[in-house]
Amino acid sequence: MAKYERRLKGNFNELLDWLHRDITNGSVSVSYEDGSDITMGDVKMAVRVYERYSMAGSNRVSLNITLVGKEQEIFISAITSGGSQAVFFKINTIGEETFLELCRDSVENYILKRQ
């Protein structure tokens, strides 16, 4: 498992679309599995689940993104899972880290774009 979390300022819907575009275009094998959206008052939350094939591990890896926003304040939590072939412990997390890097780079590029 690999995790990336970040607080930032921006437009919630714009960042959500930005992430989706970057992640789905980031690898030929990426698929959007499902998502959930809710608004409670002035707080928005979106959950997205993506999956891709990892050549390094010869298996599938998932990326789960939770985005929470209120006005211009946004929090993102991205967690990957899968990518190991061992029974009792993880021996190959390269696929997870690579998938997470795609998400992290997307967020950081969004931040640079807004400056």
C-alpha cells in the first residue's frame, strides 16, 4: 500500500476532472471502476476507484481517491493497493508506487497551473 495526502486550494470540480483525465490517460490499461459523490451543505466529497495492470508485478493495482472540498479548500487522499504476489507480506510494491506517482504528479501539476 502506498498513500499520498495533500491540502490545497482550488476548484473542487475542476480538480476532480483534471485528476480523472490525467489518470485515465496515464496508462493504456487504466480503467475507471466506480465512484461516489455527495454534497452536504457546502462540503463536497468524491470517491473514485481506478485499476490498472502492472507489468512489474504481472497483476492489477487499484487506486482509490477521496476528494473533500469546502469553497476553495480541498483535501485529497489517494491510496493504492494490490500489486503483490506474496501470500503473507508484500514483496513487490513498484506497481502501486508508480500508479500513486501518476496521481501525485497530476495534483502537483494542478497546483503549479493555478499559481
